[in-house]
Amino acid sequence: MPSSPSIRRASAMFTAVAVASGAALLALPSAALAADGAAAGVVVNEIVYDTASHGTVDSIELFNASSAAVDVSGWAVMDDKRSERGTIPAGTTLASGGFLVLAKDATPLGFPFGLGKGDEVVLVDAADAVVDSYAYAATAPLADWSRCADGGDWAHATAVTLGAANLCDEPEPPATPGSVLINEVDSGPADWIEFINPGTAALDLGGYEVRDNSDDHRWFFAAGTSIAAGERLVVEASAIGADAAGAPLEFQAAIGIGGSDSIRLYDRTATLLDETSWNGHPAIDGDEAAASYARCPDATGDFALARVTPGAANDCVLPAIAINEVESNGDATDWVEVVNTGTTPVDLSGWTLMDNDPVGHAADVTPVASGTVLAAGERYVFDGATDFSFGLGGADVATVRNAAGLTVAEYGWSAHAAVTWARCPDGTGEFGESETSTKGAANACGTDPTDPTDPTDPTEPVAVAWPGSAEVTVVDEAAMFIEDSSGLDTQQTADGVVLWAVDNGTGTFWKLDAEADGGVAFADGWSEGKRVRFQRDAAAPGKAGPDTEGITAAGDGRIYIASERDNANKGVNQNTILAVDPEAPGPDVVAAQEWDLTASLPQVAANTGLEAVEWISDADLAGLVDANTGAVYDPADYPGHGDGLFFVAVEDNGVVYAYALNADGSFAQIAAIDPGLGGVMALDYDTVLGELWAVCDNGCEGEAARIAFTGAEPAIVHVARPAGMPNLNNEGFATAPASLSSAEPAPSLVTSRPVWWFADGERPGALRSGTLPGAGSVDPIDPTDPTDPTDPTDPTDPTDPTDPGSAPAPIDESLLTDANRGGVTAPASARPGEALPVDVGTAHAGETVWAWVYSTPTLLGSAAVGLDGVVTVTLPDALPAGEHKVVIQAADGTLIGWAPVTVVAASDGSASDGSDADGAAPAATGDSTGLADTGAEVSGGLWAAGVLLLLGAGAGAVALRRRRTEAAG
């Protein structure tokens, strides 16, 4: 972003407005008032948007270009939605040549809406007739569109001038005196030198001196010789000047320009002004007559091989660098690959990449680091993460410039490629649409069977379909949020489920009450949200504040927010976690604690750092491997960290990192997980699935990854976005807990629950809801193919009586009610280790069922129901005494029913094998088959196996998907 502009305001920008009846702004005699309040002449004059760019609140300035004052009472301004308006108070008049400024949320001259990055301002009179309007694009370098001169044509402002005359032109540079430089030298076969005056005034050259590499070879300009401002003056071999004594002297009589030589220029005091040296006569394709050494660009650039242009603009021979591949809509960032097609190395130090807006994006490029040399045949990638911060558009131009600002290579396109635009063959071929991205590598131009562009390549993995509804619903059909929507997280509270949301442009966060249908409403007192502040800005409310990308609710009652930089210093990456007390009074809430993780993470560009944060309870991390120990994570190894870990995602590399944040401000990195996405914008721990979601934005076509902690390498499955979800820049994602599972009529309990996405740049339409399977539903993401006829032992084969397949997810106990007991009965009491007959009804005879014992769900195993409707389960030996429930589910996870059972402690005469003290086994009714696997130990193994099956094929199912990003200027 450009540096903060100078802010110019009239001293009475807001206070000068008198709203009492009959008063006027910059009041004139009443006789000067226009007879008609809608008289022509009042226009929208200045529009200031994107507060984060300059710290000025969104503002609209009106200007009266007419010769009479205008009564603007009841006039109003609106944005492109034309649904909200800011109305000018009664009694307000605008003097001829006067200004009136309205600001967002100001009183009495204000408006309630925010101005977007690309919006419209509409001015209507008291009769609702449109007086003026202007639709602007988000291209103004200072986020300020102004009419210049006031009331004239629209242009990019060069300063914010609310309440004062607009400025759109850069100030005239101060005049520079005449000067002279060596600009071009031809050493053979002709000898001549071109000089140039880069100043703004003529310069008298009489007595100035030229030498070659020898101090006794001297030639002086004759008296009366001058060079005009901007002029090029060529001294040829036959030019007549003077010797040291002032006698006439032909240039070639004093100086012969050699193949390895120097030319030096001195003023009358023998002060060296300029010089250049070289080794060997210049030649182009062996032709010395066609070549010279010249500055490119003229007067300012370094000397380089050039085509001879005496007296005209220099034409340097540019390095053999070609644009080779362009990614304008994807990967972790937009990028442009160049290749050295020549035979010699090329120094890229100071080179830059620019798009089709070189003025607006002049401050958004970072020159290539000094000492960067590209060998012949090698590639270099100008990456949006490091070399530029604008986005490449659908119809755009990539221009590569050297350190002197000369265009070395350029390529333009009229639309985004489906993947990339690439040359085939590399460096020399025509551009075409490539079927794969080959960033930094040879373009995929062939049809080798291992070529990733080959659609028949069996190694290319595919993301599984979204497991919930294909349809999504816009929640905020009317604008609820600002425009830089980012992180989301859900929190189960005693009063229900809360959805937390955060905006990255302002640091505003909101608390919303969430419902099972996906609807949300602001919690009481939260419609305006609260703004998180760095501790260093506690006394500076005008500071821009943190770039808040992610939000999570932890077990300690605090909200934790991830920031990737300070919006007051946008060019510096600073990855910080801020702990916030959500109950603290607003509107501003200063962080209670901060952890700066920057040094522990890869060095990235300012705007490609932390994008998400998610807290996960230690109780849910039994399968996480601690990289510091190589063993399963043990919370006791990190005293003072609380009762959970914080997972963060870095946009640049798409890696997820786990941290223990300690109460004393220190921290420890526990793990680094690559979910195989081009970038990660959101994280959410799904308490129903027991898995971590990592979600990419439109750069990866909205693809997500489900991460399961297995006690070894995490198991990862990629999931496509819902079919009905547009490919939006979603930066927030949150799943509902089991309590929001909605069920079909009992006792089936085929459930669903809501899930939310939060899209940056959308207003309204930032928040969308969809569904996922709810508590008790079968996870449809099962890589085993039930139609596969080739494997007779396939556990998904319903005709195979020996294996029931994968265990379904346990049903949340809160959903088990008397209404869905389903007629299931069992003995009222039992002892640990006993076999327990459970009557599920003859309607289920022959069916394979799964059994669980609660309160903490423990899988007992699976078995076929007997012909009398009874299935026998064996209770775990370690089952504690007390009230429990035995739950029976069908093979597809549907609830058949449940029965209560009181477990009594085994007496001294009891046996742990389930027999009575006298050795008699408890009676069991019916022709039933006992569960194939029983007991706590066996159930744990089955459950782990089920999870692995549900995740599917481990790393083999992981697709490294490309990240597709929209251009963002």
C-alpha cells in the first residue's frame, strides 16, 4: 500500500455546518439562495474509501459549483445498494463554491453505510431525484477519487483534501540547473560521443574538457558552445574545439577512442563530472558499426550495449529474458516466470514486475535482491508473495523492467487461463493455455504418461465430494458486516452456540447467536461489534490496528485473534496472536496478552502470514505427534500452556503449525502439518468428527482438507466445496457442534448440522451457511467403494456376513431422549464384564448392528441380531459403576434405540469373565450371536481402524491442489 498521504482539511471541516433553520454553510445573504433546492450545480466532489489505507473515515464531499447558494435540506447520499442513506439535516444550505463533508457514522452530517473498494456514491435531492452519482473502481493509489479542479472531471487524488480544494496533480518539480553527462559512446569504426543535458536550463560548455584514459589526451569545448535543456549534443571525430591554450583543435587529433578505453568529462575547474570505461569495442551479432555503449534510459541509466542512435533516444540491447509462464488467478499467489534464453548470465538486481497500472501500483513492487544472477537457461519467478503485492487481473499485462526501469519483456492476456498461460516450447514458443502449473520448472508441453498434464495420469488424486448438502444459503442478505470479512469460530455455551466473526481491515469482531438452520443474529449489544487493539495502541485509537485474519474461542473464556501485520505498517509482516476478553467494554478492547510468532515461522511477505487460528483442547489431541519429542503429544511437557494448543495457518506456504502459548508470554511450536493445499485461509476443529478442517479460498477452488490425528502421520482427505457454493474468497469457516444437529422424526436420527463460510470482499453476502452430517450420521467420506466387485473381502460388501464395515460415529448423548428409545430393552442392572442381552425387536432380525455404551461413548463392537430380535453385548471390565446407556445403531449409523442399564460394582465373589460366583453364566434369551469384538481394549482398536477407513488411503488420498486467487489490487 502507498504511504499515508498528507491529510488536508479545512479548519472547520465539520463544525462549519449550521443546521438551525435558515442557516447556511459558508453563509451568503438570503437573496443569493437558489429558488429551487434542486438547482444544478451541487455535485459529489470527493470520495474517500478504504479507511485502512490512510486512517481517514469513509467520507463524501459535496461542492456547489453554481453561482448561488443551494438549500440542500433533506438531500441524501447512498451507495450502490441504494438501501441505506445519509440525509442532510433541515436548514442546511451550501454557498456558492462551498464544500460540505459527510462522514460515515458522523452526526449530524453522516451516513450509515461503508464505501467499498469499488462502489458508487449517489446524491439525491429532497424529492429523491438523482442529482449526481459516480461509480468508482478501487484503483486510486490513496483510496481517494476527486474532481479536479473542483466540480470538474474525476481523477486520482494526490492528497485527501476534505473541505478544501482538491489536488490531483503531483506538484511541479523544482527547476534544476543545466548540467551535462556522457550519454553514448561509439568507439569504432566511427569515434563520437553524445552528451546530454538532463536539467531544465541551458548550460554553457565553453572550457569544459574531455579526456580518454590518458591525462595528456585533452580536448576542450570551444567558447560559446552551449547545450540546451534536454538536448543531446554529438561530438564527432571531426568536431573543432580547443586545446589547453585555447587554440582550435580537432577532436580526433586529441583523442582516439579505443577498444578498451575511457571517456571522462570535466568542468572548467577540472572537476570530474562523469566517466565511463569499457573493455572491447561494442558489437551486435559481430557488427561493430551497429553498436555503441549507451545509458538506458537516457541520462539516468547505466551504460550498456546499444544500437547506435547519435542525437536520438538510446536503444539498448536488452538481456535475452523472456516471460515464460503467467499465473494470474491462482496458486498461493499470482506469479510470473521468466527464463534466460541467452548464453550469458543476467544480473536481475533491482528488476521489478509491473501490471497494467504502473502509476497506481508504483509503490506495490519490491525490486529483486541485489546479487541475484540468472544463469543461461535458468528460470526466475516474480512472486506475489515477495516481488509485488497487487493482483494480476483477467485482462492484464505483465511487464518486466530492469533496474533502470527499462522494459525487458512484456506479455498481455485478455482473460484468466483455466490454469496458466505458458510458452511451448519454453522461452521461444507461442503462449497458450497450459493444463498444469509448472512454477519454476519446464513447461508441461509434452504428453508423457507421467506428465501431470495428461488427464489419464492415474497418479492425479481427486478431492471427494462435499459430504453435506450441495446447496448453500446467504445468511446476510442485508449487509451485517463490513467488507474485509475473515475468520469465524463456533463456541458452545450454556446459553447455546455462539458464532464469532472478525474483519481484517478494521479489527472489528462480532458475537452472534447461531441456530440449527444456519441462521444467525447479533448477540445483545453486538451489532456494531468491538475493535481489538494492540497493547501499544491502547492510548492511540486513531491507529489502524491489527490486520485480524483469524479468530477462535478457547477453553479459558477468552477470544484469540490472529494478526499478520499492523495495518499502520502494512509493509512489514508481524504474526501475532492476541488474547481478548470479549466481555470487556467496547467499542475498543485492548489485548490482554500478545504472542509474536514471527521469528518462529518462515519469513514471508507482509500480507501472506497468519490467516487463521484455532484452539483445540488437549483432550482432543491424543493422536497429535509432538515434533519436539517424536512421541504423541503430552500436555505435561508444556507447563503453563493452559488446557489446549493453538493451530495457526500461514497463507504463503499453506502449512498449519501447532503452538503451546504460555501464560508468561513464551511459546513452543509443537507440530507443523502440510495439508497439501496451495494456501490455507481458515481452520476449524470439528468436534463431531474429531478432525481439523483446513480450508483454502478461491485460489484452490474452495477446496478443504480434513486432518485426523492418528498417533503417527496425520491422515488427510481433500474435500471439494459444495456444488452450490460460488468460488468466493472465503477466509472464514466454522462447523457447528453436535447440539445444533437437527434430526428427522425419531427414532431415525439421520441428522445434519450447519456450517458457515465468511467471504472477504462481499457485502452483503459475506456469510453463507451449508450443512454437514450431524451427530449420529454416517460419515460419507469413506474411500472404500461399495460397488467394487473385484474384492470379495471388501468390508463394504453388504453380502459379506463376516465384516460389517466401518463403525459409525457415536451419537451425541444429548440427542438420546425417551422419544427415540425405539422399544429397545435390556436388564435393568449388570456388572462390568457381563454379557448383556439387548432386545431390539424381531423387525431387525438378521441385521448387523453396532453397540455403544455411554456416558463416555465406548464401542462394544458389531453383531447380527438373532431371529428373536436379541443381540448380546459384553460390557467392558473397566466400566465404572453407575447409570449408563446401551445404544444400538444400524450399519448405516441410524439409531435403532437405546436402553438404560445400571452397572453395579462386582462383589468379592464375582468373576470378571461375566460368570456368577458359582460359575453360572447369566441367562441370555433368544438365538442371538454375541458381538464379534467386545471390551474397552477391542473397541479402541476398532474405533481407530474405523477412523482410518473413513479418512481413506492416508497420504495417497491427498491432492496437492492449486490455489486459484482473484486479482486483488
